[in-house]
Amino acid sequence: MLFQNQVVVITGAGRGIGAAAAKLFAQHGASVVVNDLDAKPAEAVVAEIESAEGAAVAVPGSVTEDGFPENLLDAAVDRFGKLNVLVNNAGFTWDGMLHKMTDEQWRAVLEIHTMAPFRMIRAAAKHLREPAKAELAAGEPFSENRCIINVSSTSGLHGNVGQANYATAKMGVIGLTKTVAKEWGRFGVRCNAVAFGFIDTRMTRAKEDGESIEVAEHEIAQGIPEAARGRAITGNPLGRSGTDEEAAGGIVIMASTLAGYVTGHTLEVTGGAGI
Ligand SMILES: NC(=O)c1ccc[n+]([C@@H]2O[C@H](COP(=O)([O-])OP(=O)(O)OC[C@H]3O[C@@H](n4cnc5c(N)ncnc54)[C@H](O)[C@@H]3O)[C@@H](O)[C@H]2O)c1
């Protein structure tokens, strides 16, 4: 029970890594706020947590919408009383070779993977930085685990063919992570990134399966062309893809006080890819 009496907000938690993280946090005693663009899968995750005697609430909506980050965090605090952990996980890919990539493709991917986490963290200042600052001013010890996890990728660390936009964004979020670690460290607020390799979710399944996400009236195909998946899956020392539960484990470890003296770090959950 690493998160007894703690409140965790996870964006994009209706499916994939975010959903697995929501369930794992709940298993460890957290009250979980499950955000996703899609209400139905978010509500299904909440129902699953509740059927296992956990506490959760769905707050659907887009993290890229003006004012939504503030509304999401206010809803979390209204329901559960405080905020301990913010996980910036929501995302999608909009791949294309650089010489053909449009400005819209570039902006949409930078917006979801860098602008949205920035806005979420700025909105979280009220709930993480301010109470800690008050405790510091009163000469009291910090009373809570307070931290932020930003989800990054091996594409950000190493670059990736067809992902100029995504690689730039996922490296950008590491700079954001280190800056927050430096600005809020004196208030006891930790900020870490978790960079995933090939995790088996909608984002990495065969493009031919036909999964897609609707963004700004575009139906954007998710997944990787079947021909390109083989080497990506096995190109790491463990020789396989990771599960969403294994990915969630990386997030939960870094958010817990077991990592209480770790901040500004990027944990690679990649089966050893890129070493
Ligand atoms: N799967 C991988 O191999 C892999 C590797 C590296 C990084 N990542 C990152 O992990 C995170 C989770 O991805 P996943 O693999 O679980 O993909 P996924 O498609 O299964 O889940 C992503 C979720 O984010 C939601 N989402 C998208 N845009 C949103 C928005 N504007 N507001 C709220 N929710 C939104 C989607 O509806 C979806 O449920 C992403 O940031 C992704 O870039 C994944």
C-alpha cells in the first residue's frame, strides 16, 4: 500500500499505459482520477477499480482544451480533497517523414506532448507547490508525497524515423521535467520522467488493425506498419515488447516515496533498448 490516503491524477488513463497505471495506483491504496478524451473507456477503468474496492472518478475531456487542466485538478481536489501525484500520460502519434510533415501535424503533437504537460503542471502549482510553500514558511516538515511524472519515449532519447514531431516533443518534456525538479525541489515536490520503449498498446499495434484517434476533425491512424514492428519489438536485450502493467510499474515506482530522493531523472522502461 504505497499510496494509502494519496490522490493521483492520470491523464489519458482510459486505455493502455494510463489505464494500467490507474489500476496499479488504486491497488496500492490511492484514490485515482481517471482522465481521458474518451468518456466510456475512462468510466470502464473507474468501474473496474471500484469493483476491486478501490476509489476512483472519471473526469473526461481534452487536456489540450483551454482551461481544462485547471478544471481537471479542481475536480480532483473537490472529490478527494487534495493532490499528491500528477501523471502526464495522455498522448497520440501523428507520424510522417519529415520532408512531408505538415505544420499542423507538428503543432498537434507538440501541443499534446509538451504544451499540455506544461499547462497541467502550471495548474498543479496551486495544489502541490503552494501547500508545500506554506509548510516551509511555517517551519513544518512536508506533510505529503508530492510529485509529477511526465511520460517520455525512446523516440525522444534517440530520435525515430517518421517521428520528428514526437521525438522533439518527448525530448522537450525531459527538459520540462528537469526544470520543474529544479524550481520546485526546495518545496519537496519531485518531478521525474519515464521513457518507454516498445509497450504493447494501441499506439504500437499493427497500423493495419485500423485503430485511430480523432483530433481537430482528423481521423489519425495509430499504430506502426506491420513490416516495421518486428525489429522494433525485438531490438532490445529482453527481446520482447513490454506490457502495459510493466510500463505502469515504472510510473508507480517513481511516484512512490521509495523514490523519495529521486528527482529530475528519466527512468528508461525499455527492456534495455538503446544501451
Ligand atoms: N506504447 C508505447 O510503446 C509508448 C512508448 C513510449 C511512450 N509512450 C507514451 O505513453 C503514453 C500513453 O500511451 P499508450 O501507449 O498507452 O497509448 P494509448 O493510445 O493506448 O493511450 C493513450 C490515451 O491518451 C488519450 N488521449 C489522447 N489525447 C488526449 C487528450 N487530448 N486529452 C485526454 N486524453 C487524451 C487517448 O484517448 C488514449 O486513451 C503516451 O504519452 C505515449 O506517447 C508509449
